[in-house]
Amino acid sequence: MAKLLIFTVSNDLVYDQRMQRVCETLVEAGYKVTLVGRNLNRKMDEHFIFHTKRLSCIFNLGKLFYVELNIRLFLYLIFQKFDAICAVDLDTAMPAWAAAKLKRKPFGLDAHEYFQEVPEVVNRKHIKKIWEKIGGFIIPKTDYRYTVSPGLAAEFKKLYGVDFEVVRNLPKYDAHKTEFPNEPFILYQGALNKGRGLEILIRAAQHIPIQVKIAGEGDLSEELRALAASLKLENKVVFLGYLKPDELRALTPNAFIGYILLENNGLSYFYSLANKFFDYTMAGVPCLNSPFPEYAHLNEKYEIGILIELTESQIVETVNDLYANRERYLSLSAKCIRAAKELNWEIEKNILLEIYNRIIPVG
């Protein structure tokens, strides 16, 4: 009989490419998988090969949201059968651990973030202390754990005294771009949240010859749209809103350059390794990266991006120089395509499968 796995997240599932890949991979390996998240009334018309459950909450922000989500999640989980449960980040870890303990099943953690070091938390002492206590309580009780970058794994080892394996957030292999885009634009994909350098990118758009396209929504959505309007950049900075994974995959190869410039505001960003970095690489699109350890290491090995500081002048100078130097651009794009032969999910998924086959063998 197939082993039953449950994963818990606090998002709406529809746009979560990493968890979709993880769940699909495990189903293809012979497991039965349920991904449990939140219902934000977004249309979910995908036909996944794994099961989904979206919990409707009255509150969507703040402490009441986390309290309500954790209660609803625990009440759902205790009535489910499973052979192992994995919480994705600390915000769903407590009910997942409690349900696993009650049923005497393995409990794991997939840490996408250094939760108490994200920009929304790191300078809020009381909130940060709460997450530190949750992490200190939960993580030593996990039966298995993994995260998205070697830097985060090393930090977690120092903090909690337990080893984390690394399963990077890589896309499926689909490399194909090798030419200069017909209508070039800078692409940002992801949450429109604090610390992503988006205000600076919008201001820089005044001095570059190509459009900026921003795919996603977040806490700063209204503020960023207002900034673009105040600078009369409505036609230069295009807000695309939420795009589903297949829509993003169709859009990204048409970009000129990707954008991943982060404020050095907490260790979560400092040791991050965003899925969009690898999405850009797979599409043959070089990207602007902050000179943080994980991006510096990969750029040293593959030369698939450009490391710069998060300043308006650096963005303007780098984009304009690359736009004027087609030969250099095509060289970087070709290196992305070569790197994609190694930086893909078909290779990385073997680490994930080894973890679960060790914890609960499929057969």
C-alpha cells in the first residue's frame, strides 16, 4: 500500500511552484500526497496529480491569522491518515508536529525561510522572540529536515545543533533561449514585499531604455503602483499581478534580464537562494544579483548573472551597459543555458527522494 504524506503551507497553493514540484515528484515515485494550504478564493483550475486541501480562514493577517490557521490546521490533521507529515516553514510547524506526535508518525520540516530573520520580523523584537521560541522548541523535535540553500543549512546547524539537508528550488529542465529578445524588458517575479529593492528599481526605470515588468502582488502593491504613477511611469513599469507557473514560464524567456536585488535586512535574505534565480537561468536570462554568498558562489562557478549593489545608479549603469553590448549579453545567456543542464529539478529531486525513501520507504 502506498505511503501517505501530508505537507502543510500557509499560502494558497495556486502559485507555489516549489511545492507543486515536490508533491508531483513524490507521487511519481509511488507516494500518495496531500498538500494543505489556505483558501484565498483564487481560482484553482489546475489538475494536480496530488491531493489538495485549502482551509478557509476569517482572518488573513496578523496574530489572529496565525492562531486561526494553526487551530484549523490541527483540527484537520488529527482526522487524517498519514505515514509522515512535513511542515513547510515554522508558521505551520506546531499543528503538524502535534498531529504527528499524537499519531506517532515521522515529522519533518522544509525550511524555505529563516523565519525569525525575514524583513517583516527581524526588527520587531517581540514577534521575533516568539518565532525564535517556536523554532527552538520544534526543530530539535523533527525526524528529518531540509532547506533551500547551503548557507541556511549551516546557520540552522549552528542555531539548533541539528543537520539540515539541502534541496534547492530548481525548475524542471526546459532550456531553450539563445537569442537577444525582440522587445527586451527587466523582469521581477515574486512577492511585492519589503526588502526586495522594488522602489529603487522603479526609480531606475526613469533612466533605462526598456520596460520593467513586475509579476506578483504583496504588501507593497499599492505603494509601488502609486510610486510608478507619481513618476509618470505607467507605460514604463508594467504590473502584471499574479501569474500562474505556466504563465511565468511562457513570459520569462522573453525578458532581457531578471531582477534579484535584496536589502541586507536579516539573515533570511542574506542566505537566500530564490527559485526565480534558477527560473531565469533555465530561460537563458541573466539576472542582477545582490552580492550575497549563495549568488556569489553560483556566479563564480557559472557566470550567469551580474553582482551589483542595490543602488539606483548601479542598476542604471549595469542595464544600460549590457543593453549596449549585445555580444556580452549573448555570452551570458549561453552560459545560463549551459548551467541549466546541471541546475535542474531532474537532478535535484534525487536528494528529495533519498530523504523520503530513508524516512518512509515507498515499497
